[in-house]
Amino acid sequence: MEPALYIVATPIGNLGDISRRAVEVLSQVSCIAAEDTRRTGQLLSGEGIKTRMLAYHEHSAPQVAEQLAARVAAGESVALVSDAGTPTISDPGYRLVRVMQDEGLKVIPLPGPCAAVVGLSGSGLPSDRFAFEGFLPNRGEARRRRLEALASSDATLIFYEAPHRILATLEDLQAVMGGSREAALARELTKSFETIRRASLSELCEWVRDDANQARGEIVLLLAPAPDQGVAEVDSALGELLRGMAEHMPARQAAKLVAAYAGMPSRQLYDYLLQHKEG
């Protein structure tokens, strides 16, 4: 087999989604660098593959990547797999790719399952422009700051989120983007309890709040592009309230409070305050 690092995508749930090419490569490489050797071992066992594995994950020392590069340089072939889906997407595998490239070694990516793309394809949201944001910050304040920076994006945004944080994240999205912004929640993709729902952020918040099952499993959260809104849509009464509050507190805080009251994106109200100040 050609000496190289092979990036091999594996199923995100349904084991039937593994490709014939992936099985062929995993069977023939010299070794498999796996994020979780136990989980990958189950996949290999089901396909009758007995290739030797070694661990490569976020906590692996830099020397592990160097050792793998040395093996490829010596004429061996190495496959890189993650827990599920396409390696290097929201996982540390990209570091190994960089080491191989820096050493002038060949990297061969195999196409296959990716939860972000599967979720997008079934969401019903615009797919001509999209951006993958991975996991948002764990802490609420940092998460809201990141969302404020993304509020005006004209692309569909794709996030991964942990079950225990999904409701808090949806509530922050609603506060920052406004309850009417469209989004989709894709859960347990390709598995028995797969669920994909597209609705407004306010509806999704209520749905997850009322049904604990929707906060279980692996979750992809997608947000529709920002609507084409300008500061002119802040009516005179709301603008007066907003300006009055901003005289007694920071503009950003005033925008957040009025956004929760009016059901509007806080970023739009904050921009209104900035323009009013400049005017």
C-alpha cells in the first residue's frame, strides 16, 4: 500500500454507512491511529479487520505524531480515525496532518460521514453558504459574546453542542438573535432516535424545555442566516426606551434587556445605540 497518512471517515451512528474504500484501507494499512481504540475496535471487529491500533487523541504527546510520521517516512501506511465521522473536523487530528505535511509526506483523505454536513443536508436551511463553528464556549458569558460576534452572519451557522448545555445555548441564541430567527436541531443522526426539527428559536426553546428527550444524545444545532435588517426597524417608541436605559447603564446591557422585552436581536439594538450616539 502506498506510504501515506490516510484520513478515514467512519460512521456517526449507523454502522452500515462505512464505505467499501474505508474498509479496504483500514484492512491494508500498517497501523490505525485511533482517538478511542475501544470504540474503533468495535467497528473493526464488526468488519473482520485485525489491523493493529495505537492511540492518538487530544492528550497525546507531540512525539506520538512524530513517531507516526517516521513510520510513513520509512514506507509504512497509517490510517487516522476519530471516534465517529470525519477526522480533523472538531478534533485534534489536524495536528498530525500538519506534521506529515511539514515532513513532505503524503496525506490522502477519504470522503465519508460528517455530522455537520448530514445535519445541514436535512435541516431545510440555506446551504449555499455555511460556516462550521464547532462547540461554543462552555460558560454563558463567553458563549453570548461569541454569539453576538456571529449575529449578523449571512451564512447558515453549524454548531455541535453537548446535551446538558443545549437548552442554555438555545436560550442564549434566542436572547442574542431574537426569538423569531429560524434554526434547526438535529439529534442522534443516523441512529434509531434520529430527530430533525426546524423552527424558530423560541419554538425550539419551548420544545426542548418541555421534552427532556430532546436534550439527549449527540446534537447538531444549525442557525439560519441573519435576516437583512437595519437600524431603521427600531421604531421610535422602542428607540426612546432604549436610549433612556442606555443613559443609566452600559449600552450593551441596555440592548440585551430591551431585546428580551421586544423579542429582537440584541446586536441590532446595540448597533442602533452606536449609530444614535454617532449621530
